[in-house]
Amino acid sequence: MSGTFSEKQLNARERLRCERDTREGKSVVRIFRLKPTATGTLRPAGPQIEFAAKHLAGVIAMLHGLQESEAGNE
């Protein structure tokens, strides 16, 4: 991986990783879950989402809207 990344601990075992990288000259963002292997190294687990980095602001706005609707339901 040659780009930048950020991780958030989800629970004692799993993390969520968001990374920005370049593919075929275009900036992309990937979001996926990491789980430890038997040796303790982390591996991607389950489905992942990948999209052009130019859409990042829209994805963040969408998630923020979801968070606000959840806060209104509490």
C-alpha cells in the first residue's frame, strides 16, 4: 500500500480501515474491516467498498446524515 490510511478499533479483535491510494493514475478510497489471523497479523475480512476519492465528501455527508437520523431516534 502506498497511500495514506486511518484505522478505528471496532471491538477487542476488529478494526475498520479507510485508505486512500492511487490506481491507474486515479485517487481511490477503500473502506474495509480487519481481523487478526492466528499469528496476530491483520487481514481484510468481509466485503469492502471502494470509490473514486472525488466522491469522499459526498460519502462523508451521507454517513453524517445517517448519524443525525440515528441521534433523532434515540
